[in-house]
Amino acid sequence: MNKITKNIFKGSIIFTIGQFSAKLLSFLLIPLYTRFLTPQDYGIAGYLIVISSFLAAILGFGISEFQIRELADLKEKLEKKQKFLFSINIFLLFFTFIFSLLLFLAGDNIINFFNIKIPFSPYFIIIIWTIPFQILNQINISYNLAMKEYNKCTLKQLLLFLFINTFTIIFVCFLKLGALGKITGILSGNIFYFICFFPISLKRFKTPDLNLFKAHIFTSLSFGIPMVIHQIAMMIHTSMDRLILERFVSFSELGLYSFAYQIGMLLQAVTLSINRAIQPNYYELMKNKNSKFKKQQINGIFKMWMLIIGSISALGILWIKEVIYLVIPFQYHNSYKVASIIFFSYFIGIFYFYFSLPLFYYKKTKLIPFITLIATILNICLNIILIPQFGITGAAYATFFSYLAQTILAYFAGIRLYNPNYPLKKIFLYIISIFSIFIVFQYDFNTLEFYFIKSIYTLFFSIIFYKYIKKFLNN
């Protein structure tokens, strides 16, 4: 196995373990929190956390993503790297705290203007001062990802999760502060993490002259601001279906759809873990001057990536019904058909991440918001058309077609910058094979023959997966 592939395997495994550990711990904490938080508390805290995430995405300017890209070029240039890190961290430190101060001073009037029922003090004050720490902590964690220090990156993510939930347990369960305790725990955990790790990162900084500082900030913003638009569009893309469903279906059906969406996001969690590992290695590989070697490696990694994600998707589609029936209460059983559509939609959508990598490498991120906005507009239009006729199934198919459009647009935008000659026939055949599974197993046949065919499919994908991974490891 070559160095780059080894890095991707290592990073993918570590990130996946970290992601699922955090999700499992979150799941285990639900019974504890529900004993101390009323539904109203959950509603207030959930609303404020959404606002916090929205503002953090805007005020972070996508600089966290730019750091990963830029350090691929500066990795071996110590002094330039130190000056770049100083520039982005000090800019975000001062900008976010000044903006939070302005919000703190004017926030009460803003809340009254929009007639928001949640009091500005203390709820919004806590959220306002959480944002700078969230942004700076994310920059700190993404540095280790950019340097391919996967163990440190995952450890830091888990520590931040543990800090937040430790303080939350103290404020919610012991001090019984309700929703206020929930958001205070998030602020306290982020501050504690910042105090622990930001002073250490100061050792990586070196002060640049004013012109270089301004150049770093300008370059970072020109790369990152389109990413802010992209992130906002993605938030709309992933939430608009539920807003439209609320007007046409019962809360019971809306609950089934939300549950199915959460199941589909398990595939997304694995995908994002692999993509985070691929990203810095892809940037390193693109600097290689041997064109033939570069294309071979990129296609080899792509085939491995497609096989892993495709196998997980196929197995999920095959057995999602049985898993839901075995471990989930009966009132959620009807969600399995929607869950399989969401699973297949995510499988199509994840090709977008790989196809869009040249846009990040060549710093053409201005194209990304256009791709996302087109997919989002298509998603909204299809939801408006399909939901009144087909309910939650229509919403699921709207998700599929919008992700398909996003993937196709990313493919054509990406190959204009760099075309590694993707094996299109293999991609098409692999997608068709999984699509055939999706179509066939939408039908509910509870017969021995049906489960035998499922088992054959499972064995088939498992053998392909094993042989390909073995071949890769031997190489």
C-alpha cells in the first residue's frame, strides 16, 4: 500500500470511530437529559443552537476549509506557514469578538424588532459569546487535519464533545437550569477547550508584516466567502423539505420522515470521515509533476472510495427494513421505504464531494455556491410539486433528484479544471447495480426465497469488497 492510500485508510478509520463514538455518546445521554429538560426547554435550546450554528458558519468565512487547502502548499515552508497561521487566527480572534460585542450592545433591539419570544438576556447573550470560541476551536482542530495528524484531530473533537457535555450535565442535571443550562454548557465547554489548546497553538505563530497579513486575509476571504454562501444554501437544502411537509402531512408522518433522514445521515457520517481523510492527501497528490502517476493514484483512490461507500449503501438498502423492525419501536416501522430512498440519495450525492475537489485545489470556490444554489432551488421546486401528491415519499424523491443534479454539475465543473479520466463505464455500471437493488427491494416480500436473494446479494458485495481491499493492501 502506498503512503497516500495508507494515510486515507488510517484517517478514514480514525475519523469514523471518532464520529460514531460521539454519536453513540449523544444517544446514550438522551435519557439523562430528558429527565431534566422539558419539551419547552428542548425547543428553546434547539432554536438557539440553530442560530449559533448559522452565525458561526457566516462569521467563520470558510477559513477553516481554506486552512486545509493552503497548508498543503505551506507544509514544508515553516516560516510562511507560521505567518499564515498567525494571520487567520488573529483576524478571526479580533473580528469575531468585536462582532459579538456589537451584537451584545444592539441585540436587545434586534430581538424586539423581530418579535422573538425568547428573552435576549441571558439566552441570546450566552449564544453571542459562544460563537467566537466555536470558530476559533474549529480552526484549531482543522489545523491537525491539514497536517494529517488524524489521531490528534479526532482526539480534540472528542475532547471538545466531552467538555461540552460534562458542563451541560453539571448545569442541567445538578443545577437544574433547564434550557439555560444546555446553552451554558456549550459555552463553558468551548471556553474550557479554548483555554486548554489556544495557548499551545500560539507556538506555531510568527508575526508577518502588515502587507503580508492583509494578503493572507484577502486570499482567505476570497476562498472562504463563497463557502459561506454554499453552507447557507446547504442548510436550506437539508431543511426545506421538512418545512414544506409540515403544511401537507401529519406530525406523525413528519416524524417518520425525520427519523428516516437521521438513518440516512449515518451513511453521510461515514462518507464525511473518508472525505476528510482524502482531502489533504488529494492536495498533496495534485502537486506531483508525474501526470500519469497522478491520474492513476486519483482514479485508484476514487475506485476504493466508490467501492466502500457503494457497498455500505447496498447493504443498508438491503437490510434497512430488518434493522428498523428489530431495534426500533413499531410506530417507526413504516419509515423503512423512505429510509431506503434517502440512503440511495446520499449514495448519489456523495459523488459530489469527490468531483468537487479540483474546485478546492485550484481555489475556484466561487463556482460551488452556484452548484449548491441550483440544487437547492430544484429541491424546493420538486418538494412543492411532489409533496402534495406523494407526501413523505415525494420529499424523499425530491432529495434524490436534487442530489443527482448537484453531483452532475460538480462533475462537469471539476473536469474543466482537472480531468483524471474517471472510469465512467464502471461508475455507471456500479450505480445501476445498486439502483437495481433499490428498485427490487422496495417491494415487501416476506418469503424465504426473497431473503435468500438478499443473502446472495450481500455475499456478492462482501466478496467484491474483500477482494478489492485485499488487492489494494497487497499493492
